[in-house]
Amino acid sequence: MKHICFKFLAGAAVCLALASFLTGCNEAKPDPKAEAPPAATVVPDLDANNFKVDHPDQFPLVTATEHKAAPALNVTGVVQPDINRAVPVISLAAGRVVEIKARLGDTVTKGQLLLRVRSNDVSGAYQTYLKAENDERLARVQLQRAQILYDKGAVAKSALEQAESAAQDAEVDLEHATEQLRTLGVDKDHPSGIVDILAPISGVITDQQVTNSSGIQGLGSPNPFTISDLSYVWIVCDVYENDLDAVHVGEFADIHLNAYPNQTFRGRVDNILSVLDPTLHTAKVRLEVANPGLMRVGMFVTATFYGKQPETRAVVPAAAILHLHDREWVYSPISAGHFKRLEVKTGNMLPDNMQEVVSGIKPGDQVVSNALALQNTVEQ
């Protein structure tokens, strides 16, 4: 029984080995190419600066025309009072301010009371006047007496001459004392220790150096007020040395106030400072302009100069310019249906919705009339 089982197991093992051999012979060898992924198809990316379109007839072309333009130079400036029209208010009498009738920024008229000063100079000047008046009266009486005595032969001619000389000196002293009171602003018939300071001209008070109860030292101290006639003002601009060729004395410039940008004023170049700023390398350019009442001291302005030589520029419809990524572009044809994108620098807008092109194309070049439509087609 054991012998039979052994034979059976041995036969089964042989059959299993033979089946495994036959199975391995029937299997085919693997092919690496069959297992590889399919080849990739590379689609080239669209070059926005050089491309073709299927229907170029949908994008009509226009020819850039020629335009003579004078390049403008825009600089910033500030409104300042004309120094030649600024008059200081002075007080020859030293003393203490007891009353102020006007303040910084007020508009005053000539002869208007500005302030009152209590001064000891007035009392001294009035005493001098009274003394001179008494001396003149005495000298006049002595001259009359000497004249009578001389006519009667009681005195010599020299005595009469001395009396005449004394009377003349007394008259000069009285005139000087009267003029001193007049200079201090005091009426000799109505003397007072208070001096009234009046406006010498009409204008706007642009500087104030006094307050109530402050002291005034006459000509030795800062002027109490400064009055400026603002009917004409200065526009002072900073112009870089590389742009000075566009600015000439005697020429006119357009002025726009930042506060009133829609209004244009004309100013004449009155002076170009000969010394440049050592830090910025700019020159101070002074314009004189009539003030219609809108300009106030300290306002910022933009001055436009047109002193440079005219330049030839291309002009195209505004729709032919594409504004993209803070730049300006136009589309120019290379061949049928083939376009390229060119970067340009634009200038001013012109009538009929036309626009200057400073650089990038020249007069006679052709561009697509509607750049935005072509750009939308390219993006699709």
C-alpha cells in the first residue's frame, strides 16, 4: 500500500513539472515599445508680437499721417508776490503797540489805519517844537526892535544884521521841529502820545511782525507789516539744466493752477537765474502774470513752455493704439494676414479723435485701425 502511494505522488510531481515547462514555452517575450506612452504632440505658443490671422480682411489698415508739433516742457512752480510791488509799513516812532486794526491776509486800502503806537518820541519832539516856536517869536520881536532902533540911528548896522541872522536861525529851527512832528504822524495843533500808522498803498498784508502790546524800535526793528500789490504776481519754477534750451526771456508760457486746472493763464518769462541749485541742478525761472483774483500766494501751478524746435510726428486714430500693461502698442502688417505688435510712445490728443505718436512708427507706416478688436481675436 505504501509502495502504491509513493508511485502516485512521484507521477503527480512529474506531471506538474511537465505542465510548467510547457506553459513557459508558450509565453511570448514582452515588447518595451508597446508599453511606452504615445508620442507627445507639441503645439507652439502664440507669439503676440508676430502672428497670423485667418481673416485679415476683418481688420482694415490706416496710414499714419504727418503732424508738426512743438514739444512742450511742463514744470511745477509756486505763486509768489512781486517784490517790486511789496511795500513795508514802517514806524519812525519807537514805542509800544496799543491797538492793531489789521491782520495778516487782510486787504487794505491806501491811508487805512493799521495800528496805533504809544511813543515817548512824540513828547520829546513836541517839546522841541514848543521851544523852537518860542525862540522864533523872541527872535522876530528882537528883529523888529533892532529895525526901529537902527532907523532912528540908535544902534549900529551890525546889531541889525545879528538880529536878522538870529531870526532866520530861529525860523529854520521851528520848521525842522514841525517837520519832525509831521514825520512822526503827529498834528502840532492837536498833540498826542499815540501815533497812528497808516497803509502806504492798497493791497494785501503778506507779512505781520507785531502783536498787541509788542514793542516797536522804529527803523531798527522788523517792519510791523508788509503790504503787497497782488494785481501782478510771480510764478517761480524750477527748470532742469537739460531743459533750459526751451526757456527764453521774453517768451510766454501757459499756466494752470492746480486748484483750477480748467483755466489757462499766460505768463511772460521775466528772469532766468544765472546760478543753478547745486543739489538739483535746476535754475529758477520767474514768470510775471496778471492776477485775475484767483491766484493766492503759495499756490502750486504747472507752467508749460513751448520754446523747443517743432518736431515731425506721426498721427493715427486713437482706436489704433492699444493700451496694455501700462504701455501703448499698435499692430503693423508684415504680409497678407501676418501682423506684428510694436510698442509706441504717444503724445497729445488732436481733433477728430486723432492722437500723436512720438516714437515707434513714422508717417507713412500702416497700422490696424482697431487694435483692440485684433487683440481680442488673438487671445481667442
